[in-house]
Amino acid sequence: MAKIPFRDPDHDAPCHFHHREIPEVVRLLGSDCGHGLATTEVANRQEKYGLNRVTARAGTPPWKRFLLQFHAPLVYILLAAATVTLFLHEWVDASVITAVVLVNAIIGYFQEAKAEKAIAALGEMVGTEATVRRDGRRQRVPSAELVPGDVVLLQGGDRVPADLRLFEVQNLHVDEAPLTGESLPVSKHVDPLERDVVLADRRNQAYAGTLVTAGQAEGLVWATGDRTETGRIAWLIAEATEISTPLTRKIAAFSRLLLWVILALAAATFAVGVLRGQSPVEMFKAAVALAVGAIPEGLPAAVTIVLAIGVNRMAKRRAILRKLPAVETLGSTTVICSDKTGTLTQNEMTVQRIHAGGRDYELTGVGYGANGEILRDGQTVDFAAEPALLECLRAGVLCNEAEWTSGDDGHARIQGDPTEAALLVAAAKGGLGMMETREQQPRIAMIPFESEHMFRATLHEADENDDNTTRMIYKVGAIERLLDRCEDRLGPDGSAVPLDRDEILSRVDEMAAEGLRVLAVARRRPLSGHDQLEHGHVMEGLTFLGLQGMLDPPRPEAIEAVANCRHAGVQVKMITGDHAVTARVIATRIGIADEGDDGIHVVTGRELEDVDDADLPALADSTEVFARVAPEQKLRLVRALQEHGHVVAMTGDGVNDAPALKQADIGVAMGISGTDVAKGAADMILADDNFATIEAAVEEGRGVFDNLRKFIVWTIPTNLGEGGIILVSILLGLTLPVLPVQVLWVNMATAVLLGLMLVFEPKEHDLMGRPPRDPARPLLTYPLFMRTGLVALIIIVGGIWLFSHEMNFAGDTLEEARTAVVNVIVFVEIAYLFCCRSLSHSVFSLGLVTNRPLLFGALGMAAAQLTFTYAPFMNLLFHTSPLGAGSWMRILSVALLSLAAVELEKWIRFGGQRGKDAQPD
């Protein structure tokens, strides 16, 4: 990363400017606030520092990304099998295996490109125009041409083009939510700050990519392109490690184990045969047949198909997956780290409490919709009997610069500050429409809101419906700027009564303790008929009207989703840039901690700075809420949780979330409110911005993994059984009971007609009552390993017994005996398939028709075996022969024995257990 061009003269570190006086900033940047840079100097600096763009990082070349799809142990096995079958001139076998590998590689190739898209989105963020002062003249230039030292002019609606040190401010408010997580626009000033002030509190700077919501300002560019805070996040994204998913880790470990087992069995087959005096060439072919039989050719395709079906199911539930394994990763998630603003909350400020006329009121409804009401003591208010309340609401409408409308589609639209929009919505719930109220009392003059004064005041004509024809001044702002200027308050009947300051301050403290932002409202009648409004007119003689307390409320569906996640054993943690008190209140309302807890533990970003890396994993695991957190700290927290053994899902919508989204095991971005940067870094995008969709994704992911594990538990005994039959026959000196081409028929036909039907198995009823899977747990746990061994043993013993019986007692030919062995393998698989519908519950408790595709698949496989046995062309291709009724009786007896054995094993192990305890762990 390129360094910031200016060095701190007192410290050997990149120069920052928030703690410096304006003259020193001008000197360090070599600029002039009134004149700006000269054109020639701009050209020199552009040559030295480059364009104001986030540098595009070189991504993985397409050819390399494609080749990396083959970099997996299971693929190595399949490629080796294809090579050997080619060596043996088994063209059909080799073609099928190669096709399976290629299809999986192509699918994987087209699923990946997150980093490149994220960086491209960051580049577009600064691809705007900017107003600058150069050569003493105001002019518009592409923001890409800005250089350190440029003087930039900002006004409402502008996107900040570079990192600026402000030197002149007029009521400037900047929406920094995408960068810092702050839910409200931040007011700016020009005064120097302490050196160690965190990014979110550097109020004398404006950052690239943030949006000016109100006011005007001028600032000096001190960082461009990669050197900006946005550019720094781009580097964090690029440097975040790509994490393998639990599924890929387990499949890789399983494949490595399978590789050594297959190689060992093949080597043992070859060695035993040669030691027994058989031909090395024939034994080599037998070893290859064993390897082909033991390789689960259908596993890669099954993994892809199972995940693809999960992706389709999630799309129907408004979640878009950008990588196939992402849905499974959510199913194994142990911790969800969520941003607050816009993810757990509505991102719509809402007035929730009002104190007016000495009375307290509660407002129902959330967000900018007017579908709510005002209650006192739980009862609907009669507004005709509440003149003080109406006047408090009216002041919020008149002393207000925001615009609010309710569209035909039912969605409210605002323009302006969210706090002022909340006042308009509260008034609408009280029956005061914005347009009607403003038309009744037109504005004459205004004192605009400024951060140093912390209030707005407006002068209005008298209400034409009011008997009193004098004008009125309304004032809205911070309690400390209004209360001391009031001499009385409005009583419940609308008359002036003595002011009780202690009572009002007590109400303010109560609201603040609930995390509410409190605005005070007052009025007075002007002393003269002038059309001017000055600060002196609102410094005394005011009548206190009331308080309005507001909050960005939690999403109702988020509350339920968090509860469901916790019931499923998934921790939910809030990581936000907002203030600690607000974060604690929202976390309490959402239910991140139990109601019986003494209080939710909140750790701030400044406290995190003092925690070393060794202690951070334990702190991250035990803490529910992190507030005032910087982007790199989010990334650090995710890494700490991963070090603690967690599978981490990170949700978010802002630029500040992108590095952590990419680092997490699965990043979840908001589709509506999310920035392009967040979407580019995420694995999954919620199309409806609904946190509840995450809970659905967790359930869907668990179902996907459950069905995938069922497929693996079902397919492994087949491969082990086929390989075991060949190995035992060589050990006993028997003719091979099955041929390689017959083994391939069994593997491919059963994988398609039987195994893949398990992906349609409905989710089990207790799925969300189970705790998250231990990330360290192997794909095949001990009970499942023993079960696969039991079924493989039945296939081996049953196959060898049937082969010997058909040859020695039934008088069958070699072709008939081999046909019987192939059928016994297949029908054991059919019986075992029904057992695998649940790994812990009895097949008889699931219902026969709850998985119709599986039922049809089993019938289809039986029909295919009849064709395999009796069709002349199949007899020719696969060296089979028709069987008699006696052979079929013996085949079905072995199949029923396998069904009974597995169901008995389930009953012994899980018969008295239910729910989370009834799991094959």
C-alpha cells in the first residue's frame, strides 16, 4: 500500500490532521485556503501521488482459477482412476469419470470472483465530480483528479470525494453510516481534537464516500485513493484471508482418508495375489477394479447438486447465494456477528416517548410509516383533550426542514435529517399532517441548526384557525440549550403553569437510560412584528412544550430471528460503530442476552485497543455487544472468534463491514441498503434486508448438511463393500465375483437413482432444536463409522456367500453368479437407503410418502436391475445373465437382513432418546 505522502514532524508516522490547527494543516499540505492550488502544482502532485482512485488489485487469472478447481484429494483420486482406466483401454469408464470431474470444475469456476467485484465497487465510490478552488477560481473537476492540498467545497447532496480536513463549516451534517456505523448524520466543526480520538469521533474531517446531508463546508484534501479510509478498507478486503467452509474442510479430510484407504487396499490386493502365485498383470487389473469400486464417483456431483438445491431453496426465501458452500456454512454457524444499523434495526428513527403538559405518552408503530397511535396509560389519546400534546407535535412539524410523504405503494419516503423525519411521523400519528400544518402557519424566518448552538428556531404566522392572531416562534433542540431559557411550561389544558425543572430533567434521564435521543420543544410569541428572527429572540421568555424521545427501533422480525438462533445454540453478537448506551438498549430489546442477566456486557473500540491478541478470543467469546468499533477491529474480532473455534457468520451493509464479511466463514450482506462493497465481499445477500432470513438460512443450511451426510453415510458402504468383495475373493483364491464394468454400473446407477434422492428428504422436525455442530467433529462420527462398517460387512459377507452358493450349490454359471452378486449389492443399497432417511429415527416413523422422489427412485432402480438382469443387450454389455426365483429369494433375504440390522442398531443406540440427544454423534 502506498504511504500517506506527509509525515508527522514530531513522530515517525503517517501524518494525520484532526489534532492540528488550520494554519499548521495548510503549511503541511503546502496549500492556500483562499486561492487553492495552482494548475501547475496540481499536475506535479498528480504525477507524484497518482489519481484519486482505489487501485485495482490483480485477481487470480481465469486459467489459474479453473485449474484450482482440480486441487482437491477426491479429484486426485478420480483423475488417477480415469488415467488407470484409460491405460486399461476402458474408454467408457474413463469418459464417465472425466466428465464428472470437468462438470464440477466448471461449476466451481463460475461461482468465484468476490474480491475483484468488491474492489471495483470501491473504485466506483470515488468516481464522482467535485467542486474545488484552484487558481482562485471555483470549478468542477472529476474527483479522480484531486490531489493532496486541493481545496474542496461541499454542500448538501454531495458525496465526499476524498478525505478532507475541514476549515470552514456551516451547519454541515454528513451521513457516515456506511463507514462508521453511526445511525445518524454527524455534525461537523473545524476545531482541533485530541490525537487519540477514534475515527467515528473525528468531527473536523470528512471522509471519501460519505454523503453530505445538510449544510456547506470547505476542506483541504489530505488523503486520496488508496490513502483514504475507504482505500484502506479496500486493502483490508484484499488482505483478508479466504476461509474454507466447514463442508470443504470435512470433504477434504474425508477424501484424504479415503485416498489412503483405497491405496492401501489396492496395494494389499496386488501383493496378496502375487504372493499366491497369480499373474502380476491380472492382479494389477484386480487392484484397479478394487480402486474403481472403492471410489465414490457420484460424491462430487452429489455435493454440487445438494448445495445447488439448497441455493434454489434459499432464493425462494429471499436469500441470494454467491457461492454454493455458503448455505451449508450457515448451517454449521456457531456465532453470528451482526451490525446494528439497518440490520438489526429499521434504520428509521422513531419517536417512542413524549412528555408534554406534565404527562407521559407512548407511541406505537415503528419506522417512517404512520401506522401507529399515541397512548397515555395504555389508552388511546383523545387529542381534543390534549392541547399540550398537540402543541408539542405541531412544533415538531413547523420547526423542521425534513419532508415526509407516504407513497402509493405504502412505503414512506423522507428527505432530510432522520431525526426531523421522526418528528413529522410522530405528528402524523397525532393527526397533524405535514402539508396542512405548514400551510396553516407559514414560515417567515428561521435560525438554522448549527452544532455549536444545538437548536433550530422558526418564526411562523399565526394559525388562521386560532383566536389569537399573533405570530409564534418555535424552538427545537438539546435540553441543555432550551430548558434554562424557559420561564414556564404548557399545562395539560394548554395554559401556562410554573416550570418544574427537576421533573423535566428526571424525564430526560429516564429517556436517555432507555437509549433514546431526546429533543426538547419550546415556543414564545415575538415581541415585535418584524420578519427577522435572531438568536436574542429565543434566549429567554420561552414556554416549555415538552420532550420527544426517539430511537432507531429494532426490526420485529429480528427479535424473533435472534430468539430462534439462540434456541438453536447459535450466539448472536452485535458489532457496531454506534454509541455504547444505544447499542446496549437495542441488544436488550432484541434479546441478545437473557432477561435475567445482570446486564449486557458492552466493550468499546477504545477498550479493544488495550486487549492483546492472546486475550482477545476469550473476550470476544464472552461479550455480547461491541460499540464504537473501527473497521479493522471488526476484522480482528472475527479472526479472534475463529481462533476460539467458532464458525463465524458476519452480517452487514456498509463499507465498514466489508473486510469482516470477507474474513468470516460466511459474509451476509443486505441487498437493499447494502453498499456494493459489502455485497461484493459477501457470500450471501439478503434480498429483503430481513434479519429473519438468516434464521431460515441456518435451518436450510443444517438441512443441506444433514442430507449430504446421509448421502455419504449411504454411499460409503457400497464402495467399501465392492472393494471388500474383491479383496476377500483374492484372499480366498476365488474368481472375481464382480467385474470392473459391473462395479461402475452399480456406482453410477445407484448414485443417480438412489443416492441423489436423499437430497429431497424433508428437514427433520428437531433440526433447529439441536446445538450447532462442533466444527472439529469429523464428517463420519464413530457411531456412523460403525454403521457404515456394519452395512459394508453385510455386503461383503452376503456377496461372497451368494457367489459361492450360486456357483457350488445352485449350479449357476459364472455370469449368473456375478449377476446375483451385483443385485445383492444394489438391493442392500435400496434397503439401506430407506434407513438413511434419518440417521437416528426409525424409518417407520417418517412416513412412506414424505419423500416421493426417493420412493420413485427406489422403484426405478429395481426396474433398472431387472433390465440389467434380463435384457439381452444388457447381458451383452455387462456380462450378465437372467436369474431364477431362488436367487431372487436369497438376494431379497440379504437386503431385508441389512434393513433389520440397521434399524436394530438405531433402536439400541437411540431408542430412548429424543431431540438433540438423538443424534449419531
